[in-house]
Amino acid sequence: MNTLLELKNVKKYYGSKENLTKALDGISFSVEKGEFIGIMGPSGSGKTTLLNVISTIDNVTEGSINLSGTNITEIDDSKLAEFRRENLGFIFQDYNLLDTLTIHENIALALTINNIEPYKIDKKVFDIADALNIRDVLNKFPYEVSGGQQQRAACARAIINNPKLILADEPTGALDSKSAQILLEAITKLNLEWGATVLMVTHDATSASYCKRILFLKDGRLTGELKRYKKTRREFYNEILDILAIYGGGSE
């Protein structure tokens, strides 16, 4: 197996000794290259904190996080932005597209910043737009397209730079069920056909059923994991509901 991400005894504490909050309390797990993993748990379980420390947005209190052999907890602050740009892709609940740029320009932004030649940028943008079925809206602005199309554009932007890891925080949270389904099928396509490794926080069992493996958090600790194996998505969905009934974490 090709381990891409490894967390060892990761702890994140907030507050003082008298009033200590253990947001993450000894988290250890690994992610293999090409996996599509869901992270579930009740509100306050540490899901977003976990994404934040993996993305270097927040620092750990204790423990190590290795991405492709680099201990990201030891990267100098001045080099963090460059590390994120070169290694990570992000999909947020609220899309985070720039309204003054077209969909094409939003997707291409990272390549433009890196001074990639325009014809190479266009080819990459068209290829990813075709894969996510948004080629016909590339010349429109974000406010001119649907929420689902904006979120697929955000997916395209997240993978255009070939990041080692895509971090998705409740990516379907602002979408209706049909748009959510299209988005999740798009993320699955990026995973299966483009080799994207995806770590997705979700409280929604339907969204989680698209994953290959799910980690369950509660009170900052890993309480269990579930693998899809060869189950149908419906079978996996029902199994997720059973686990959520035991562990909690089915709603925010």
C-alpha cells in the first residue's frame, strides 16, 4: 500500500488547565493514495478541527502529521502557504469562488499564479470541466450559475493543480439533494478516474455512502471505522445509519 497521509497521536487542546477543551484527543490513522474517506461525528466531535490541522490552518498541540513523508507540523510558518498551494486542494461548503472572475478564471487561478502557459491552462481547464460537466458555463460568472455548478467549479479548482490530497468540508451542505448527488458523483469520478485522494467531512449519511471508508469521531476521539468493500451504496448507507445510531453523529 502507498501511504499518503499518516496521523500519530494528534492532540489539539484549547483553553487553560482550569478550562481545557480537548478538540482532538489522540487521533491516529493513515490514508492510502487514491482513497475516498469520509469523516463523521456529532457537532463538536472535532471533524472541522481535524481538517484544519491536516490543512495546516491550525497547529497541533501534540503528535505528528505526515503527508508524503513530510511532517507538516514542523513546516516553517513562512512556507505554509506554498506547501498548501502545492500539495492540498480545498472544497468548502460555501464554494469560495471569486465573483469578479469567470468560472474558467476561477478554475485556472492557481495555474495562472504559477505562470503556466495559457494554452496549457486552457487544455487543463477544458479537460476537468468536461469531466465535471461544466464546460458550457466556463464563460459565466459564479452568480450566473447554479449552486451545484459553482460547487463543481470549486471541485475543478481544487484538483487543477494535481494536489496530493483534497480536503472537503461539508461540500453538499448548501445544495439541494439533486445537486448534491451530481456533486458527489463528480467527486467520485475525480477519485476513480483522476486518482484524487479525498478526505471529506460530512454529517450526511447519503453523502458518506459515496466514500470507500468512513472514520467516526466523538469527543475528539476516533470511535470506529467502516469500510465499504463490495457493498452497494444502498447497503453501505444502511450500515452507516446503524453505526450512527450507536455512535451518534447523524445530524448537526
